[in-house]
Amino acid sequence: MPATPAPQTDPIRAAIVGPTGFTGVHLVELLHRHPAAKLTYLASHRDELPDLRDEFPRLTGKLDDETAQCRPIDAGAIAEHADVAFLALPHTAAMAYVPPLLDAGVRVVDLSADYRLNDAQRYERVYHTPHLDAANLPSAVYGLPELFRDDLPGATLVANPGCYPTAAAIGVAPFLTHALVKPEPIVINASSGTSGAGRSAKPATHFISVNEAYGPYGTIGGHRHQPEIAQTLCRVAGKSDGQIDPLFVPHLLPTDVGILETIYLEPADEQVTQDELFEALLDAYADEPFVRVREAGDALPNTKHVAGTNFVDVTVRRVTTGAEGRPTVVVFVAEDNLIKGASGQAIQNMNAVFELDETLGLL
Amino acid sequence: MPATPAPQTDPIRAAIVGPTGFTGVHLVELLHRHPAAKLTYLASHRDELPDLRDEFPRLTGKLDDETAQCRPIDAGAIAEHADVAFLALPHTAAMAYVPPLLDAGVRVVDLSADYRLNDAQRYERVYHTPHLDAANLPSAVYGLPELFRDDLPGATLVANPGCYPTAAAIGVAPFLTHALVKPEPIVINASSGTSGAGRSAKPATHFISVNEAYGPYGTIGGHRHQPEIAQTLCRVAGKSDGQIDPLFVPHLLPTDVGILETIYLEPADEQVTQDELFEALLDAYADEPFVRVREAGDALPNTKHVAGTNFVDVTVRRVTTGAEGRPTVVVFVAEDNLIKGASGQAIQNMNAVFELDETLGLL
Amino acid sequence: MPATPAPQTDPIRAAIVGPTGFTGVHLVELLHRHPAAKLTYLASHRDELPDLRDEFPRLTGKLDDETAQCRPIDAGAIAEHADVAFLALPHTAAMAYVPPLLDAGVRVVDLSADYRLNDAQRYERVYHTPHLDAANLPSAVYGLPELFRDDLPGATLVANPGCYPTAAAIGVAPFLTHALVKPEPIVINASSGTSGAGRSAKPATHFISVNEAYGPYGTIGGHRHQPEIAQTLCRVAGKSDGQIDPLFVPHLLPTDVGILETIYLEPADEQVTQDELFEALLDAYADEPFVRVREAGDALPNTKHVAGTNFVDVTVRRVTTGAEGRPTVVVFVAEDNLIKGASGQAIQNMNAVFELDETLGLL
Amino acid sequence: MPATPAPQTDPIRAAIVGPTGFTGVHLVELLHRHPAAKLTYLASHRDELPDLRDEFPRLTGKLDDETAQCRPIDAGAIAEHADVAFLALPHTAAMAYVPPLLDAGVRVVDLSADYRLNDAQRYERVYHTPHLDAANLPSAVYGLPELFRDDLPGATLVANPGCYPTAAAIGVAPFLTHALVKPEPIVINASSGTSGAGRSAKPATHFISVNEAYGPYGTIGGHRHQPEIAQTLCRVAGKSDGQIDPLFVPHLLPTDVGILETIYLEPADEQVTQDELFEALLDAYADEPFVRVREAGDALPNTKHVAGTNFVDVTVRRVTTGAEGRPTVVVFVAEDNLIKGASGQAIQNMNAVFELDETLGLL
């Protein structure tokens, strides 16, 4: 549960670097309605610096002329205007901007994957490019408050988790920490709304490709979010890296937003009961403002219940098959991929870094 | 591969009993374009017998006044007009109509679940009502031509498979028959378009409930299609009933049609290669007109590729996880739940029963 | 432009009567995030009083047990807990509850149509039932702040405008008040998302009926929102009732929310320029926080730009056809039918009634 | 009504030039199921000639290796293999290929706009490029069989109408020819599914731009299909070009396919009755196999009723407004923009050119 917020006199001044993607515009909207933060600087790497309202007509009437105008990515200028910078840049592009921002005294919440993996070699294997800022990697805090809250207050660099890894970690962690399931096999069958594929126009994101369509995508078994999931599960289970390595299979949904993960686990002990599984969930999350444990009689998790919110819905079932009643633990987790899976969690992390109530601006 | 069709002089005369549901209207459209069959009789159990064009405005211009007018369900009258009757009635409602139709000399293709389970006790456990026609159960043929083609020519009663079971059986059978995977665990993560939920208006099928939504539904581990899948897999693997019992978890898609199943299997031998897995698929289906094996470089199965067709798309991947490279076999299967999963397969079965080319009217 | 808000010490206490529909749940969410109001009472006319979180799983985590529990519709009890009651009941059901609430000293914002028409006879013609509370009709204020702001401060009974009429009035009023267009013909071609059809499950709202579908609905020329539009246009134009009577044709969109109206008007003078038309819009709305005039180079109004917001987007074009260049004035208006078209406007009205900044809780 | 088909011994051999767009793939599917035609040649202008099954996975299993392989656009080679060529190329690209194909003796059905306007100057004004083949313009037949059937038998060059113009012409023509409406004003409020925007990936066709969105697009009053509509209406009304010039306003629908036009007309005589309007429709279309006149008690036209078919659904209402009962004629027309609005009509035209039953392969 978040600590009682320290009294805050001035609002937190926030910059967004790379606001023209989907996570950027969500950050703008969330900051706009935040009672203790204020958007002060939009920084774009485009040659022609846009007015963000031209990019996103829905922002007109929320942003004034000065705020809406993107400015260059200049660490010094950002430091003058902002206490914290959200980096909403593509993977591999963000890490170039972190050192100058940190040096200028700006706290950074990085929504890219650049500081999520704690090992530069692994980063290079996954992203096929050397890490440009290995020096700051050890100090980066993985910003998943429900699991690693204590790391956040006062942090200078937060690696904001990926959308799929957030749902997976929240869904699996309680069963690992309570030793109710085996560390393998873990099968994560995941589906994401199309905003997860980014804003650039590609054949795969053409309306006709996505509408009335559903199927797997990418290299099966090779999604780049999988190592992040593995790393987090190892950490919560107290294992060394590589000892837990889930199978992760993503699919594309004909929706704007939403992630639903159906996770198949093997119980550590065949006698585990469904009640014990729920107890583990409730023990982990009963006091969490953003995790809703759906109990046996409740509605099952669904992307629609969480769309537009920072909630994660989670439930669990013990199911048996076969004559001998072989048990499987089935976990369902739903979140909004752009809110709890990205921009909402980034705001939650900002709140935690500045020791505010984590729910500020998010409920 | 289907046998060469026998020369056919007169078209097959077909009746549809219960045409006001989604499978009914698809049967109408498929029969309308069939070169060797003719819709002759629509039979409804409604008190007020509808003109089917009022139920489905899209049928206007295809059906003439006489054909469009529903008549009572009268076995004698149907026998006068039809060689075969498609029963498109709800589960548990169909079995009352089968004995009189068979007695009157009409062949029956039953799209309900009433004759799919070969054991009346199991039927009663799943459908919570006694089977009313156990006498005809042994003679019912399970109409999945790709697996059990030889049963079809001349059959008098065909149990048309369920939509989920069709995809599951086609996706798993080759690996069981080639002994490449273990009989357990089998995890079937399935998603279906909303037409699978039927035509009646319920809160769960309200547009606002389904649109921009995705999640699991029903009793997890208790879907009534699961025993049908189990029975078929036991049969193809040469096991007695109950020895194979997959875990089946369905989800609802915000689309009109389409089923996509992502199936997780364990290899019988860790050394099995992806090539061997593909060989099993090709051995089973290379000559099948309606099963498209998507090879490694092809597009992955997607509901959109099969929508409106009688095709099933299937592919397989061998994926490893963990330091020791623990292998999992991942199968993807896509079909149109109303075509190959229902009405298209029913037409394919009719073709097979009457010893016509199975593809007639379906390509 | 809203007046500077009076200093507010205690939050406004708000009740919702009939919260189980789509407008009800939106009121809950808007009140939940309102900085100067507080939801205190949910009243339902159901026999079995629901916990609203069971009806709308998305509300879990926002409402506590006490707030979520619906209570009976009891004017005295509501008056104890609330300063204002939002009636989110069906048309013709709301008017029975207004007199006791007003008598008990509760201000009322009625989201139904029951107090929108200022003439009980006309109400009866449109809704086919006598008006049960003609006594309060004259004191009801039509709550469209952009046009009739002065009526709101201190009002005891606000008739919250319909979704279609809000868009139509905002789109047409400036041209009538500036005498730039003729009072007839006015053609309003309107399209609405499916939430406008209500939450009850009907064949017409089945997912399969709406998805991938678009067309007109209802009795063409006889939609019951038309008289409300006519009344408002007469009022802004200073005409007596019946002198302006637009043609209104609604269509159903395969979307959750959104209204888009394309309005065809005839210029009063053929020489009117597009600039003059924009000047009329800007004169009316440049200072309005919730009306965004989209100028010639801006994005055209689209339901997506306003979805989830209290904004109305509006633009205008002067288009000529024929050899002689016959001019037509084409207006496009977009809003979220459940926000500016219902619950958001209701909150805006509450703000105005209590002399708060109209934008509180809405930006 | 189509003439009785002449006996046909050999199937018509058909080529498609430019099959990689949406109209191309529909032509492939329609030819595949056509009983009297055969796809023999796919010609692409791409440097790397694709196998069409790689472009459209849904075609696998329908096309064999030889047919699926695109070949260069070589008029001589096409003439060797084909009796007719369908040009499914972009506007302004098609006209370069027509002369060599005609010279080689191949009949041409051009799905682009290049031969629809009968005046090269007007073409240049609309498409901003000179017409390259003015010589063949006079001999091009405008292929809208319901209005201009007599031009088709034996034609060598058919200009296949645009999607919007087809619906508009079918909806308006009967009232002009029966002199029931004035030639102006004519307001066509049109909406189209996203396939109408073509297959190339642009920000405007990104799933996130289109899904849950609805609004106008393009230059209001300046859509390039408008002159085609005007030309057709002038022709059916016996007016010289320019005398009828409708106002045409298109909107984009969040659906794959479908066009719905709501058309507002002024009656020639205020006394015209709704019955007279229906008589005009029935007089024009009662015997047309692809036009379904929806009478007063029938379902209103909806894109879903026509999706995937070559039907056009049309109905009419006489609506009055104002104290004096000012009448307006409101027409609704629905079609599938890719079938009756493009590829289906092209097949219908082919049937007519070769004097076959127009419905062959289309019902």
C-alpha cells in the first residue's frame, strides 16, 4: 500500500520526450488531469517540431498553445522546466537521452525497454544493438510498484515495465513467492490490442488487416518481451537469471487497447486447492489500489473492464483433467496496455518516486 | 483425398430443420450455390412460421417465395421433398426429430451435439438431460472427413462436429497418430467469434459487451465441447475413452466469425524436430482440399484468412525454453466457426455421404 | 464563459437514481473524479437492489462497499444524503420521481426526456403517455449551457438535453442567430454509436446485428428527439414553436460511442462566405471550454476525437453545386453521446447550478 | 432483365491486370467460382512478380501454382491466354494499358476511373493529368447494367462504375426518369467501409485511426467521384452535362466493406405520394436480379445485408416537416463497395458483354 503522501506544495513539473506516439499522448492526458503534476515541456526529435494538437486532434482544448508546441530535445532546457522527464521514445532510441538528462538533474521515467534488462549483454542479444549507457544500467529501478515498491522513492532513473511483462509478472508472482507452482513449465498465452503495435502505418496495422481478425504474430517463442518477463519472475522467486524461462506466445486483437493473458502453471503440490491459490492472490494484492482480484463468483477478467484505467484484473482457477485428476493452475490477467501497461504505470511510478500517493491522478 | 464423384443426374434435395439460427442461414447460402444440391424445404418449430427472408434480409433475391416460407417439422412431408435433412436445432432439441426422419427414409446431418458423444451416459452428464434416442447413437457417424472419411459414404445419420472440436482435432491428431507428442498435457487455448454464442439476444452478446472486449467465458475447465474433443483424440490415438483429456479454455472475440486455437503439446521425445512435426502435418493433410498447412515461411494462421471459407489453416512450431532447452510443440489452427466449424462441414459431409466430390459448392 | 466559481467549502453531495444504465455508470465515473462533488447515494427501482460493481465490473476499486450498494428510491432518504439527484431513468419513468425529490429540497438534473419539451401536449404526442408532472414543467431549465447558460445558476430542476439534440443545437444555432441561414430546409443526417440504444439486450443490439453494419433505423422522419431539436432551434432563432422543423434522419454506427451529425443548410443570402460562417461559429464558441471550432485547415470532426470527452467538435463548409454555383452550408458536429450528450453535460449543468467552474471534473 | 444466355461451350478466359489490390483479389475469388469463366493470367506491374497467395493467404487452396504466379503486363501474352482483361489498377495508371490490349484483341473491363467520364477535359480537371487515350474514350461503355444494359453485349471496352456512383445512380435514377423529383437540390450523404480507401498503409487507414471512429473525409464538396455521379444522372434524366450536379459528402466507416447512401431529394410536385415513389422503384427494378427494393414494411437498407453480395438494397420515404408539411424524398441505398461497387459489377459486365446470364457466378 502506498505510503501517506508527503505534503506537496508545488506541482511536479513534467516533460515528455517523444510525445507523438500512443504512450506519449496518454501521458499528456494523464498529466493534464493530475492534481499534483503539470506538463511543462514537450520534446520531439523531429526536424519539424509539431504542435501536438495537430498530431492528436483530441488534445485540442486541453493544451494551450505554449504547452502543445514541441521543442527540441535539449537536456539543459528540459532541466530548466522539469523535475521529471518521461521518455516515450522507441526501444534503442531512448538510451542516448538518459545520461544528459540525469546529468542535468532531471529524474527519468523511461517507457522504452532500454533499462529494463539488468544485463547489457542480454540487452544486446535481444535488441541487436550494443547498450549505449551501461554505466547507468545498475542504478535503474524496475518500476513495478506492486512487486518492487521499495525501490522507487527518490529513484533517479525508472525503467517502466513493458505491457506484456506487467500483466505476466502480476499474474504469476504470487504463486511463485508462495511456492504454490513449479518454476516450469509456465505458458503465457497473450493477446494485445493494436495500439501495442505502435502508431506507424504498416500493412500489419492496416484496418483491413486487423479488423475481424485474430491470430498469433511475430517469431513464435522469440518475442523480445519474453526475457523481461523471465528476469522479473526469477527475481520474485529468488532464482538466478535464466532459471525461470516462460513460454510466451502473443496474438493481435481487433481492438484499440487491452491485454489479456491466460497463463498455465503446474502446481508445486497436486493437493493445492483453489482457495489456497486465491489466498496467495489476496495476500499479494488485497491492499493494492490497482490490482483487482476477481474472486470465484465475480466476472472473469476482460479487457473491457480495464480499458481506460490503471487497473489490473486477475483471477485463478484450479482445473483438473484426466482420470487421475491432473491439476493445472490457470491464471487470467487483464490490463490496458497503454495505461497500466505503459503511461499509467509511468505516472504511478512518478508518484512513488516523489513519495506521493500512488493513486494520484489515476483513479 | 475425396473419391471421384459418381455421376449425378438429379440434384440432392435438401431440407433444413431449424433454419432461423446462424448455422441455418449459412446452410441456405451454401445450398443456394451448390451445383448438385437444391434446397427444397425449410422446417421450423415456431408457432408462427416465418418467411426466412424476413428473418435474414440478406437472403432476399436468393430464395423465391415458396422456398423461403418455413413449414412445420413434419417428417413425412420432409421425406416427400428431401433426400437429406440438416438439423440446425439447439443441442438437446435435435434428437427428438431424428427417429421419425430416419424412419421416413431421410438421411440426417445433425449440426447439434446430440449424436456426437458415442455414450448416452456421458451425454447425460454433459447436457444434464437423458438422451432420447440412444437406439440410433451407435449408427451415428462422426462427420470429420479429414480424420474419418471412410465412415461417410452412404451413412444415414451424421453427427456434424462442433466448431471448437473440429479445429482441435485437426490440429492435434497428426501428432498423436505419428506418436510425436505425449497424450498429456494438452492445453487448448481457444478463441471464438461471437456468432458461436448463438443468435438470441443476451447481455453477454450485446454489442457493448463484446465490442472492444476480450476475455475467457463460461466455467473454466467445464466447457461442454471438451468431452467431444477428448473422445476424438482418444479415437485417433487408439486409446480408450478417458485416456486423453485435454485442458480446454475458450475466450470470446469481438468479431462475427472465426476460431483460433493455440495448442500446447509436449513432445514424446525431446529430440523431435520442427521438420518432423511439419512432416506429420503434411502427411495428414497435403492432399486434403480444405486443410492448408502453413509452412515455416508462410503467414501464420489467422481467423481472417479463413473467414467465409471451409478451410482450416494449421501450422506448428517447436519452441524451447530454459537453460536446458525444454521443448514445447505449439500448434495454431484457424477456421470459420460457422463454415468448417458447422454448415460448411455439414455440406462437405453431405457430399461425402452421397459420394460426390467433397469440395462441391465449397470452394 | 463560466463565471468564476464561488469558493466551495464542502463537496456537493450527489445521488444517482437509476444507475444501472449506460448514463448512470458514466455519472458514477465522472463524479468519482470530480474535485468538488461526491457520490453519496445510488437509488434503484429494482426489487433486488444490486451492488453496482456486479453490474459494471469496471467500477470495482473505485466504489467502496457502502457507495456501491443501491438503495431504494426514497426521496426523504435521498434528501438526507444528497444536494442534487441525477435521474438516469428511462423516458416516461423519471417524471414520477421529480415532485417528491423537489419537495424534499433536492435539486434534480433529469437525464430523461421528461422535462425537455416545454409543452405537456407535445410531450404526450411524442411519448404517447400523459405528462404526470405538468406543474413542474414551466420551472424546468433546459440545460444546454453553451446556449442557455443564464438559466442555470440556482436552478432546482434541469432537463438535461438529448444526445442528438445537443449536437444539432450546437451545430445550427450560430447560423440562425446570425441570420446566415434560412430556417428551412434543415437536414440533419445523424449517426450514433450503439450505447445510444440502451443497455437492454435486443435483437437490434446483438453484436452480430451491429458489428460490420451501418444503416438508418426507426421510423424515418419520426424520431422522438426531433421535436426537441425543433423546439431549441425555434428558441434560439426567436421563432414561435413549430416555425423551424428540421428533417432528422438517424443511423446506427458499429461503435460503442459517438455521434456525428452532418447538417445541410441553405444560406440566407447566396453571397455568404465561408469566412462569415466561421466567424459565426467563433463568435458563439471561441470562449466555450467544451466547443472546439475546427477551422479550415484542421482535422474534420470525428467521433474518435471526442470519445470519452465532454467536447463538441464543429466545423462548417460552404459548398457550391451546379453551373450557377448554388451554395449549401454543410456543418459537421461530433460529440460523445454519453458524455456531452448525456452524463458529462449533466455534470456541467450541476457545476453551473452550483455556480462552480463548468469545467470542474470534466477536462 | 438479362437475356437468356447463349449456349456457351468453352469458358471465358479472363486475365486480371493489377490483382494485388482489394478489387483484384475479389475478382480472383469471383472468377474462381464462376461456372462459365476461368482465370488464366495474373499480370502485375511490380518488379518482383508476386505469387498472389503470398499477398493474400486466403487464396491458398483456391489457386494452383501456375495461376497464382503473377506475370508481366504484356498485351501480347495476355491476348494469347485471355478473352477479357480486368484492369484493377489505380486511377490514371490504367489508361496506358488499354490501347495495346484492345489492339491485341482482348476485351477490357476497366475498374479504374479512366474511362468513366466521357470528356477528356473533365477527366483532366478531376484527375489533374491529361487523358492518355482520348481516342478510345468514345467507344468506352459505362457498365451499369441496370441503367444502360443495351450498351453491353459485344462491347470491347467497359468502364466499370465507381462504388459511390453505382449506389447513387441506382438510388436516384428512377425518380428522375419518372420526373418525380427536381433535378436540384440533390444531397448525397454517403458512408463507406475502409476497403474503399485502398490497400496501402497510411495513417488514415491505420486500425487505430478507423476503429471506433466515424467522420467525413477529403475535401468537402470536391470528391472526385462526384462528376461521375453528375454525368450519370444527367444522362438518365436526358439533360446535357452539368445540368444536374448533386452535393456529395463522403464519410469513413469502421467496417471492412459497405456503402450506405442517404439521399435527400425534393419532389417535383408536393402532392407526390410515397406509393408513387415506390412504384417508380419497382418499375425500374422489380425484374432486376441484383436490386432489391425494400418496401415499407421491410427491413431498412443496411450494409450488413449486402456485404459479400452483388445486391443493391434501396428504399424510399416521403417525409414532411413544418406546419405546411413540406415534403422531402429520402432514399437509402446500400451495397458492398467491393462487389456491386467494383468486382462483382465487373463480372456482371463481363457476363453481359459475352451475352451470358448476368447473374452467373454472382448469386
